[in-house]
Amino acid sequence: MIGANSAVGTALLAQVARGAALDAVAAVRRPDALDGLPRSPRIMPRVVDYGRSDSLADAFAGAGAVAHLAGILFENRTSDYRSGNVEVTRAVVEAAQAAAVGHVVFVSSLGADPRSSNGYFRSKGEAERIVADSGLDATIIRTPLLLGPGTAGGRALRAAASGPSARILGGGAHRLRPLDVDDLCRAILGCCEQPPAGVRTCELVGPTTLTHRELIERAARCLGRELVFRSTPVWLARFGAGLAGLVRTGGLTPAVVDVITSDEAVDRNADGDLGVRLTPLSDTLAKLCQAAPR
Ligand SMILES: NC(=O)c1ccc[n+]([C@@H]2O[C@H](COP(=O)([O-])OP(=O)(O)OC[C@H]3O[C@@H](n4cnc5c(N)ncnc54)[C@H](OP(=O)(O)O)[C@@H]3O)[C@@H](O)[C@H]2O)c1
């Protein structure tokens, strides 16, 4: 597993520790990231240089499958979309080829498209293409907003719903299909335990469609809070992010504003193909609201 300290990685390792039918090498790129990983005799933590295919191939030796979870939405001084989404994927694929790994699971994003004018969607699309053209068997899972106590989306939702006021972009009118991070992890584990042949690209979303505003309202009810909403027009957020980009790198850029205000729509949900029974949104929100804020 690459990006084992990510929110998805930590949730996945928790499922491995609870009794999945496999062992996992949990690769991180910083020694201090090892501390936050779940512990289990089934989990072998390891520091790996993601920039070096030989370091990655060494970690992949003997693996039946690789789950590639490293990736970014928010650029920063050290990671941009090219390094954080495209180049790391290229290195993972080259190492998987060298180590003759049987299957690659790549977590991508709804909207991924190598021709997109949005830098994030474009980089995810380019990364998907690297995986799909690798000659390796692979499952590419495009995901929406992921909810769980450890995900960025889960933390942001909890903060917004804790009130007394919530600031939303564009009235929170964009439509979401939030997915429980544990459902995504069950899908990834299924692909690793019984890797299917060939390359498939799946869109896995949660069971409920609702607007961002409705999602915050439901989370606030779960926390027993009353909220006042304040809205910022999307064009103004984009303009402000563009101005801020003149004096800083990354953070909330116009590209990020467009990603987080996109409608999450799919033609066909892959829950059946991936063998996942989706968690009802009410249960996901209950888990989020019961968890101590992180
Ligand atoms: N969370 C969501 O709602 C969501 C939605 C759609 C798609 N996804 C995708 O799902 C995957 C997992 O998401 P997540 O939210 O669990 O991630 P996360 O918690 O934000 O963790 C990001 C991971 O990527 C690594 N990383 C960051 N910059 C990197 C770089 N330049 N080179 C190599 N690795 C780098 C981080 O390592 P360090 O800690 O060492 O920086 C960390 O392991 C990502 O590919 C993400 O794009 C997530």
C-alpha cells in the first residue's frame, strides 16, 4: 500500500487489522508518518522513497496487489499536481511492473480527465492513463467526497456543522454523492483479495444524492446544532483564490474551488461490481458525529 498514512490508508489498515484475509506492507515516505499507522501483526510498516522505483519495487516484492493511495487536491510548496498525482503514479506503476505485481488498485477522483482544463482533474486523468496503459491488471476507482472521521471532507463537514454559522460556496447548491470511506476500503480490499483480470475503471459513490447545504444541515441535526448559513458566490471565491495565489503557493486555488463546487454525478454506481454494500448516509453521519474531533 502506497500512501498508507493517508486517510484512506489508515481506514484500510484498520480493516486489515480487524481481520482481512491478507497481510499489508504499509508504505509511507516520512519516518514520522509511521507513528499514526494502525498496529497489527498483519501490517508491516515501511519507509519508502516514492521517487525511486527501486525503493518501491523492493517494497512490492512478492505482493499480489498494490493499492496506490498517494495523491493531493491541495498543492503546497513541495507537492504540485505533477509530482503528487502524476509522477508518483508513474513511479508506482514502473515499480509494479519491475516487481511483477498482479494487480494495481488506484484511487482516483470523479471528474478525472486528461483533457480537463482543471489541473487537478487533468492530473488524475493522466495518472489513470498511466495505470490503464501499463499492461498491468488494474482497478481504477473514481471517488466522490469521502466521509469518515479521518478524512479531510469529514473534518470539514464536522467543523461546518458545529456552528453557529457555516460559510458555504454558491449557496451550497452543488450536488454531492458522499461515500463512506469504509465502503471504499472494502472495495479496495476486495480487489486485493481476489484481483480481477484486465483493467476496469469504476465510479463508486454513496447511496444518497443531496446538495452540500443539505449535507451540512443533516450533520448539524446529528450534532444537535442550529446553523446560520452564509454564502460566498463561487466567482468571488475563485477570484479571491486567484489573488491569494499571487502571494502564496497552493492552498485554496481557483482549481480547488472548481473541484469542491462540482456536481458529483455518475451514470452507473460500481457498488455492485465491486461487491460493496453501501453504508446509509445516516449511519456514516452518525459515525462522524460520534467520533472525537481530530
Ligand atoms: N479524501 C477525498 O475526499 C478524496 C476524494 C477523491 C479522491 N481522493 C483520492 O484518494 C487518495 C487518498 O486520499 P486521502 O484523502 O486519503 O489522502 P490524504 O489523507 O490527503 O493523504 C495524502 C497522501 O498522499 C501523500 N502525498 C502527498 N504529496 C505527495 C507527493 N508529492 N508524492 C507522493 N505522495 C504524496 C501523502 O504523504 P505525506 O503525508 O508524506 O505527505 C499521503 O500519504 C488520494 O489519491 C486522493 O486524491 C480523495
